Amino acid sequence: MLSFILSAMAYDRYVAICNPLMYTVTMSRQVCLLLLLGVYVMGFSGAMAHTAFMVRLTFCADRLINHYMCDILPLLERSCTSTYVNELVVFIVVGIDIGVPTITIFISYAVILSSILRISSTEGRSKAFSTCSSHIIAVSLFFGSGAFMYLKPSSLLPMNQGKVSSLFYTIVVPMLNPLIYSLRNKDVKVALKKTLKKSSLS
């Protein structure tokens, strides 16, 4: 679901940079509600697909799951029936969850980049880049770790490595988001520099 939120945010950045005078009209309350509804529908659809195909499995192995949460791939390891269809569903759902937002984000940023390059002043270009930088960092961290976890056959990914990767995109990335986005604020940057200077002197 977070992947679709990030793609909606990319569309928001596209409108803010490429069509700033029409921003309030284009990103109206109705449009924001439709984007939010789309995010929830896609997230719910993926969850229902996994649940529907998980019901057909029989679990007869050890009930302990080698993971810090009840994730799909560790749960499939506990099945004593064939999980081929479930693994196929994981690839399809994750492919859609990563593919559609990635295409949306790439198209948005391709148009944004071409608009930024047309800005004549250096100050205007740097301001436009700084508007997008925090979102690009969040997108890279989330999609990189998510793709590493789910778009590999489970036989090629050791479970301990999978645990680290899923921990990264479910906990570390959301925790970093407030920091990433708040560093755009000049006051926060100044406060951070002062804190770092004090800690280095002490």
C-alpha cells in the first residue's frame, strides 16, 4: 500500500512543479480523496488475493514461524502442500505493487526533470530539486528493499537475510520518512547542525 502512496506523492510533486499555478485546482479535495481511495483499493485487493490463496493450504509443519512477523513467505514454508500457486500470486501481486507505482513515479519524474531543466535560474532549479529529493530518497529505500525481499525465489534468499530486508522496509524506512522530509525545513537543518557541533565539542 505504501508503494501506491509514494506514487500518489510523485503525482503531487509533478503537479506542484510542472503546473504550480493550477495546483489547488488540480489537487482538489475530490482528487485527493480519489487518490486515497485508489491506494486503499489496491492495498485491500492484494491482501485479499494472498488470503484467498492461503486458505487452500494445509499447514502440518512446526507452528513456529522463523520471522519477527507473520509474513507470507515464512508462512508458506510451514505448508505441507504445494505452494507454487501462492508463490506465483506473490510474484504477480508484488509485481503490480512495485511495477505500477514505479512506472508512475518514473513518468512523473521524467516530466519533472524536463521541466526543471527548462528553468533558467540556478536558484529555481536547486529549489525544484530540493522539493523532490526527500521523496526520491524515500522511494529508493522502500522499493529497493521491497524488491530485494519479494522478487527473488525463496530458495535464493536465506531467511535471515529476508528478515533483515523486511525489517528494513517495514520499520526503518517509515521511521526515516519524518527525518527525510523534515530536513527540507531550514530551521530543522540549523538545529541539527547546532546539535552536531555541540556533540562534537563535548
